Amino acid sequence: MIRFLQKENRLTKALFVVIIAAASVSMVVYLIPGLTGQSASGADTFAVVYPHWYSRFLSAGDVISQQKVTQMATQRVQQQYPQYAGNPMIMNMIEPQVGQQLVQQQILLEEATNLGVKVTDADLRNYLQTGPPGQVLFPGGKFIGQDKYAALIQGRFDITVADFEQSVKQDIAIRRLETLITAGVTISDKEVRDFYRKNNIKIKFDYAVISSDDLGKQINPSDADLEAFFKKNAPRYANAVPEERTISYFAFSPNDVPGGAPQASQQEIQQYYDAHKSEYTVPEQARARHILIKVAPGADAKTDAAAKAKAEDILKQVQAGGNFADLAKKNSDDPGSKDTGGELGFAQRGKMVPEFDNAIFTQKVGDAKIVKTQYGYHIVQVEERQTAHTQTLNDVLPTIQATLIRQKSTAVQDSYAQALTSEAIKNGLDKTAAAHHLQLVTTPPVAEQGTIAGLPDSAGLLSKAFQAKKGDPAQSAPTGEGYAIFQVTGIIAAHAPTFADWKSHVLDDYRAEQLPALLRQKTNDLANQAKSDNDLAKAAKAVGATVKTSDLVGETGQVPQVGAVGQVAPQLFDLSVGNISGPINSGRTGFVAKIVDKQEPSADEIAKNLDQTRDQLLDQKRGEAFQVFASNIIDDYRKHKRVLLNAKSPNPQLPGE
């Protein structure tokens, strides 16, 4: 299904932004250093924000709970990084960020209150109905109902309606605070024109590149130099060889579990279906196909009329019996569906942009009509519609059987692993393995990040093994296909390698240390000679650099071995045709460029885009002004110790400390 037609769960995104306060504080990216000098108490307290200097003495602060921080962090991971949901390392990274944002949000809310900013229940209702959430909460202007509303919020965010609405009010308050603070920000027409011109210059350039990879190969120290480097950096290599452990284990697969593979009875299947029937509800949905004639935003009337005429001509061909799929492949501007003949598959109500959504749920099946959306003109044909219904048991029988068998198999394996572990603790690994016809294996020394060749997945076992002591009682760990029962039988502490064993690593480290200075020197030599001779190609040949030519690019353009030009070499946009740049370092490469073409926007183009650019620049300036304001307020709270963190909370330090 084409991405741009879908709302992409806009409600979830809009509400999620509100809940984690990202919208409110996205412009406040300043970190809050030095907040751990004093700590807040309370097991579930992440931080306390005091609205006034004297509030600390009255213990009258606003508490940000650790539970809320964890909840918000969990939601963020689920929304933004679903593939890492449940990953403790990712949570440990996200939680401090969310905690900081909540602290910043509370500080701004306190300041909003001090400046008389208020948000009423009427303001809240108006936002929910006319703002982004209104598309789902008030489809067609009609409220979905309190029960559905509560279920939606609970299901998607695991919070109550009251908590959600409080978060929305807070977001509105901070937006109003920003409007109040930045109301006096203005910009001149000259600033707007200069801004547009600067951001729309395009350049084409020759560039001579010196690659770090190639340059590094030229650094070839003697063995004596390497050994001296190794001895000089002895502390770096003191624990270069990581700790290793030998582990004795025996493993079993599902096929080794006594009793064979478990089965699900008809009664169990029926009970599962009855208990999960709500999960098998299929909402109303429609299957359609379309041909898009795209119209760019802000296109003039002539362009729009031409697109409409083309759409009408294609519609006539469809109505005259033309092959819809062939016409889509030939004419559609939707890259996501044209190659499949315009097919979009099934879509639920509310998932498409409103005009398209209305068409596929109201048009007669089989009819083709033109629909205008923000993307242009669509020839839409509805192929099938399904009313909301609950799938029958037969429809979902294979899925339920697989779920129950998997659950039973997991439970049986868990139980068998526990029994074998208890037996191994009592009788030893060798006797237990022999009694159950399983093979006892002792690994060679293995590091925590290593692998055990005989196991499908040894990560869980190694994680547990490196937390255990030599000779600790037997433990079990999942292997991806069953379990392993194991004990740590030997520990080799982390230690320094010999020079001979570590020579290749020492060479890599030596080159890495020498390379930055050498790259700077070579790039400087290249720039000096190119400018002296006014000949980039000749200078490149002299130092062994490769000369390439970029496409015509703007600030966001990507150039091979350079990267984003506007970030790596913004100075190139200030040069004239024929000018040669100074030395430029992009990290892994050094290069020198010569401008061969430069195109600036015309006065007519600037004038045409003046209003849009003014809005863009004004938003940017207001954002910058609010950042300064927010930074000063947050800094004031920090200096006067009006924010205290709980030193016992997980990750008590905020980023940047």
C-alpha cells in the first residue's frame, strides 16, 4: 500500500508525541549538567522540580516518578524502535533521555504558570476535535464515544484518559508559552531573500580526494617502532585479551524431551478461541486500486488543470474498457503501486487521507472515479469491500494450534530443564548427562562475546556463565532450540598479550594514531600546490590523489567520499566558479575542490517563494529564541538547585553530566 496515502497511524504519532512531551521540548535540546550534587528521596522518584526557591524548604516540589519515566521510555522504544522492544541496553539508553525531557517539560510548565499561561477544559476539547487527534476521535465531526476513546488510549499507550488529557493540556501550555515568548520575533524581507538564496545555491565541483584507507597503507613502521609503541602504550593493552572461561555443559533439543511433541486438544483450542475472540475481529475494510496523476504542492492553476485533464482522459479509457493495470503501469506517478497495476490491497477505514478514505468506502464496487487529494488526482476503483466481522474458529484454527503447541512445548522444556538442573546439582553434570543419554561437552576457553560452536544460540548461556563463579551449582540457559545445563569449570582473567601475538592489532593502532596528522599534512600540501599552480589535476597527480566530479548539488546533496556537502564543506557555496578551496577534512577523507559551475536562484524564483520562506525562517528564528529562553530558565533552576535527582534511581545522571 502506498505510504503517502496512508495516515501512518497519525493519531498514534500525534498522541505519542504529546505523551512523551517530545513536541513540547523538542526545541529544548540542552542537557542539564551538575544535577547530582543533592538527591531526591523516594524509591519511585526520578526527580523533583521546585517551582520557587523556597519550595525546597517546604518540601513542595513536583515529583517526576521513576515509573512514569520507565513507562514513557517503554512507549518510545515500542513506537520508534519496535525491533528493540524489551532490550535492556536500549532501555538504559532511552530512559535518561526521557527523564531529562520530563524534567525540562516540568520546568517549562512552572514558567508557563508563572507567566499566567492557562489551558481550560474547553481548550482541550477544541484541540482534540480540531487538532491532529480529531481525525480519529471525531471522524466526520462525530465523536467515537467515550468507551472507544478510553479503549483506544488504554490500548495504545497503557494510560487512563485522565492522564492522557493532562498530558495534552501540558503540551498546549508549553506551545502557548513558546508563542508568548517569541511573539516579538520579526524578520526583514532582505533576511528572507538572503536565506532562500543561500539555501538554494547549487554547485558542481571537481575534487581531489585523499583516502584514509589508502593513506594508512603507506604507514609501515619497523618492528622496532611497533614494539616501542606497544611498550609505551602498555596500559592500553593491559587487558586487551578479554577474560575467558571454560564451560562444561550438556544440551537437549525439543526432540529429547520425554513424551514427544505436545498436542492441543479440541477443548483447549475452543477455550483459547473464546478467550481471545476480540483479537479475531476484522474491521471494515476495502480493497482498491488507483492511478495517481501527481500535482506538486503550490502548483499554479495551469499545472493543476493539465493534471486534471490527464486524469479525466485516463478515466474515460478505463470506463471504455481499458485495462486498468496497464494504464496504471504506464501513467501512475505512485512508485509504490504502479508496477503492481495500482493495487493497494485492503485498507481499514481511517487509514488513508480523508478524501481517498471516503471514496473507497462510499463508491460502488467496480466503479472508477476521480478523487482529488493533497497529492494530486487519483483514478480510484474499488474492487472489494468487507464489513466488520469476527473470524470463525476454522479461519484461525492453524494459528491457535501453533500458539498452543508452542506454549506447551515451552512449558515442557522449561520443566525438563529445571528437573535436569536439580538432578545435576545433586549428582553432577556427567552422571546426569549419562542418565539421560545426553553428551557432556567442555568448551575451550571462550570470551563473553564469543560463541559456543555446538549450540544454536549461546548468548544466554555465556551471559549467565560470566556472572557465575567457578564451581557454582549447575544452571540452565535457553539455546534457541532447547536448553543447556552448565557449570563454569575454569576462568582465565583478562590479561596483556605478548607483542608477537598482538602485532597486527598494534599495527592498526599505530596507523590510527599517525593517520590524522598525516591526512592533514597531505591535504594541506594538496591545497597549497593546487592554489600555487591554479591546477587541481596536476596537484592531485603529484600527491597521488584521485580527481572526481560531483553532480550539481545543493546543501543537502550527497557526494561520494565527501558526504553531505552543506555539513562537511559549507564554505564551497561561498566560492565563485574557478575558485579552489582550502584543505577540507571529512573524517575518513581529505579533499580539495574547484568550483566548475554555480547556479543561484533567480529574483523571480525568490519572489515566488518569499511567503513560504518567510514562514520557514520565522519558525526557525522563533525556535532559536525559545531555545535561548528555555536554556536560561533551565540553567537558573540548575544553579539554584531547584531540580534534584534520586541518586538511587536507575541512570540517575542526565545526559551530558
